[in-house]
Amino acid sequence: MLSHPISVAVSELVWRQARVVCQPVRVRLIDALRDGEELSVGELAGRVGISGFDASKHLAVLLAADVVRQRRVGRQSRYRLVRGGQAMQVYEALVSDREARLRAHIDEIE
């Protein structure tokens, strides 16, 4: 818990970064890349259960926010997570302390 109120500027920064990483499809894309593996758009789309077109749109947002890096291999783009960026710090703060409870809840639902 914060010992003092955060400034308007900080709250707006957190909101902008959270907006990038807290969209449901983007959460699943980030989760698919968490093990450090570099994946293509098609591989990510398959793992997340969306079209390649939709995966590309969401990956473009994550790329612009420095959440993922893109590497071209021939005609294919491959993506991996960038650790330590502001958006990833927000994501990790939101997910890390809740992950065990969230996964247990998901297991109960499934």
C-alpha cells in the first residue's frame, strides 16, 4: 500500500500503460510469450485462439508500447517479450501477486 497519494501525472501514466496490457487478448498474448520463447504471429494466434489478423493488430499495440520485440525472419515476424518496460512493470504488478489465486480460480471454473 502506498504511504502517500500518487500524483495526477503518475496515475495517468499507470492508466495509459495498463490500458495497453490489460485488454483480454493482449493478456493472453503476453501469457503465451512469458516463457521467453520467440513466436510467430501464426503461432501466437493459434495459442490464443484468434485470427492472425487480430493477433497482428494486438501485437502492433504491444510493439508500440515496448512490451514485445519483433524480429524478421524472411517473410515472417517473430515476437518475444521485453522485460522491464513500463507497461510490463504494470502488467507484472497487476498479475504477479494475484497469479496463484487467479490460476486456482480458473482451474475451478474449467
